[in-house]
Amino acid sequence: MSLLPSVVDCANGAATIEAWATENAASSSNLLERIKARQARVGIIGLGYVGLPLASAFSAKGFPVLGFDVDPAKVARLRRGESYIGHIPPQLIRSMREHGFDATDRFERLCEPDAILICVPTPLTDAREPDLTFVENSARAVAAALRPGQLVILESTTYPGTTRDVVVPLLEVGGLKAGRDFFVAFSPEREDPGNPSFSAPTIPKVVGGLEARSLELAAALYGEVMATVVPVSSPEVAEACKILENTYRAVNIALVNELKVLYDRMGIDVWEVIEAAKTKPFGFQAFYPGPGLGGHCIPIDPFYLTWAARKVGLATRFIELAGEINTAMPTYVVSRISDALNEHGKPIKGSRITLLGMAYKKNVDDPRESPGFELMDLLVKKGAEVEYNDPHIPQLPFMRHHPHLKRTSQTLTPQYLRSQDCVVIVTDHSAYDYNWIVQNSGLIVDTRNATKAVSGGRAKIVRA
């Protein structure tokens, strides 16, 4: 049996593809052989916080990898062996390059990979409805270069039915049929940026295929790289699995956020309550309050599910309530800042306020959906003079919901901290010396319990 070369001349290779398709009649056996031999070329669309670690995982196992991204600056940096993600060192990119990794912004080259993994954002519209623009554009780009025998896997988090009802019809516009001429699966990304305990190869991989052969190929592909593969009966189950995981977290975070507001009113320290409750060895899992939800998944995924529920005539009141609570947290924090400043005889308007941490979680440079942006926006609208410091984010990136927030990280010095009317801890980065910050600041509003071990200056600290 002949095998399609790992690199096809997309401009002049139509005859080659046609001959291969005729000879193999959409058989997938050669693709399975190439996967098991780790000769199958893997294409990854979207080289961000999910796609780049995934590319690294396949490259480390010897697969030839071709990455696709619409940003030519990212592509150029990768080809120079540079990294643009804080927790991914440049040495890793250089190692990937040495093992044959390449990156491109030429999407006509999508006919080259044997397997194409789509890892693009799935944000919300201003009306909090699913925005599948990036997924749809990726599917159209794949369709324009699609050849028989390719495997296409969507990894972007989305509502159940997206793979079958949105992606497959776009892939089939050229006449090839999914499950017969090419193969389709969904496998939700589970990347946790900056987590030292889990990375792409060590996190169990859930896979749902459009039909049996698609599932077999997708499971085989991930099985060569991931420690554990969890096959499920359909793409819809795999899609629903990821939505459940993140809705579970969103609902439980909403619970402790609501309790934080309640216990503060009652004069009870919610953080101490949680520490006491987590001593129970069964029936309780600790979740922690904060200034709002951040990251690409948890603030967004429950709204994908509530939208899908409305399509089938159901209201998910519990999930929607959790979303309302979490969305309201930045406003609650601003009210606490206002109260704290008022105790010092100052209004928010005209006050100098610095936010510590603009990443959505500690020790990463990922600002996606960070509540810090909403906090900054609310404070600016109230007339405050707002700056920030984040050791991982030297300059605020463009955020489509906050395009006017253009700032550079300020250097923390004793003089600078003393010049501020209020310092707000938004992200509890390990790089911060909290004793030093409290010592040199006049007023601290702590949204993360980061100052719990500070030895002095407790009177300066307000929990929020």
C-alpha cells in the first residue's frame, strides 16, 4: 500500500492527491500505520496557550509538527526559536525546531498534515452568546485544502453539537464526506497554564469520534503522546464533558464568592472558614473566592451551556445565577475599595490606585478574561487614577472588551507604593514580597488572601 508523502506541494500536488485518493478510496489504514510509526504529520491551528504546548508534546514524541497561526509575528518568533508565553522557555522552542517543528501563517499548507488539530478561541459576543468565528474560519481554511484521508480534530471548548452541526458541514463543502473520505473527532483541551503538576502529556485525554473509525484514529493519535486516552461514544459527549468540568468549577466558585460577601457582612473570615472546612476528609472540596473569574474557559463555558439549553427550550437557572454572582464580583471589590478609601477620608475620584497582578491566575502571563481589566475599567470610570504592576505582563495587551486600557507595568519601589492611596492585590503572584508591600503601602485591599502570613501592618489591610 502506498503512503501519501508527509509534505504535499499544495500548489501543484492536486494530481498526486487525486491519484492517492483514487488508489486508497478513503481508506484510513495507511493513516493508522503512519500514526503508530509516528510518521503522521500533525498540524495545529492556533499557537497560543493550548496549541503551543500541544505542539511541544507531539514534537517531543517524534511527530513532525506544522503549526498554523494568523499572527505572522508569532510565526516569525517561533521560527527564530523564541517563545512568547512565559511558562514555555525558549529552549523548548529551539528543541522543537531541532526535531522538525515549523510554523506558518500560510493556511493553504493545511493539505500537508495528516492530522489537523484546531485550538482556537471560542469567546462570547457582547450578548453573551457563543462566538464561533474562529472555529468557523478555521474549518473553512481546512476545507479549502482538505484531502482524502485526513483526520480533523476540534479541541476548542464549545457547546454540544458544534463538531457535528457546525464544523462538519463546513468541511464537507468541497464534496468530501466526513467518516468516509476524511475523519472527524472532538477532544477538549485541558491545559492549565503554569501548573507544575500537570501538562498536556500527563492529563487524561477525552476523545469522541464522529463514527468508529474517526474515534479509532483520534484515540491512536493521542495515545502515542498522552499518558491516558478516554474514548467516549460521540463528539457531543466529549463536548459536554468539558462544559461540565468548567461549569462545576464556576458554580462552586460562585458559592464561595457569595459566602464571602455574606460572611464579610457577618464579620466572619471566609478564608478561615474554608481552611477549617477542608479538614474534612470526605464530602468537601475547597474552592476559593476572588475578584471575579478569569481565564478562557471558566468565565465563558457556562454561558455556552445556558445558550444551548435555551435552544432546546430549557432554562438553566442554577448555572445562570452562578454566572451572575461571579460577574458581579469586580463591582463588589470596587465597593470595598470605596469603603476603605472613605475610612481614610478619600473618595475614589482622584485617588491613586495600583492593581497588583493583571494575569487571571498566579505565576502566569495569561491575561485572558482577567477580572483585573474589569476592575480597572470600573475604577477609571469612577474617576480614579489607576496603574498596575505585574511581573509577568510588562504591557497590557489589546483586550477587545477593554480596548482603551493601555498601560505599562509600574516599577514597585517604596516611594511609588507610598504615593498610592490604595494598593489592590488582584493576582497573588509568588514573586511579590507581601511583607514588603504592606510595610511600604498606606492601604491594601486584598482580594486573594495573599497577606494572610504578613507579620505586621494588619490595620492597613482590608479583605475584599
